[in-house]
Amino acid sequence: MKIVINRCYGGFSLSPLAIKELAKLNGKDCYFFNCMNKEREYKEREYKELTIEEATKSIVWSAYSVSNPQDYNLSERDSDGLFKSANRRAKEISLTDYNVDRSNKHLIFTIEKLGKKANTRFSDLVVVEIPDGIDYTIEEYDGMEHISEVHRTWS
């Protein structure tokens, strides 16, 4: 079984090129944006579209499967003051690397295809192979990860 992990301090993160490749493999379009809050209360956001080159040079960027994320009211609060509806809408259109299945065949293909181009300045992604059928977990310290076999622990 193949699994993607990060092998440097900083944390798991995919480059804009890797996000775009992963979106393509999943049959989605990919658009990059710099999102700025217009007000302190986060009532309105401004989205400036970025090229893939601009996103690669930027530390902070967002990727969406739509060219018009501002139309999804992602900063709109529900009647209880929370962002539940906006969060649901964001999950539908957001292309993030959070909570991605590290054994996903498209992710593994992307990392193997792009090599170092799949990394950000904060990541060094590698594909590790472990025996099939192993119950594993990804452990990390300050972003540097390793794979451990799950076993029983008590405290």
C-alpha cells in the first residue's frame, strides 16, 4: 500500500500545480484566488484571481472549482451567527489539501508524476510503501510525518 507523507518540518501541503493536477484527475476545474476580508467583521470578502505562477509565489492562496467563489457567500453568517451554511457551500467548491486521503490513488499519482514540483516551501512530500492490510496512522511532530502501525496503548 502506498501512502503520501511530509518529510520536513512545516506540514503537509500541496503546491498549486499539484492541486490543479489533482482537481483535473477528479474531473474538476481549478481557479486560484487571494482572499481578503474587506471589513474587520468578515462580512464581505474580496477575491482576486491569481495565475498558477502567482499562486506558486504567494504564501497565502485558495483554490476553488468555480471561477466565482464570491457568488457563494462564503462569509455569510446563519441566523445563529455561525457559518454553517457557508461552510457547507465552501466544502462544495473548495479544493484544499486538508483531510485528503493520503492513500488516494490520484494523490499518489500526482506526487509520483510531479516529484519536487508537488511541494510547497513548507513541504517535502514522498510516497512511502507499507505492507497491505496494515492498520496504520500518520504521526507528526511540527509537520514532519512518519507512518506507525496502530497498536493498543493505555494511560
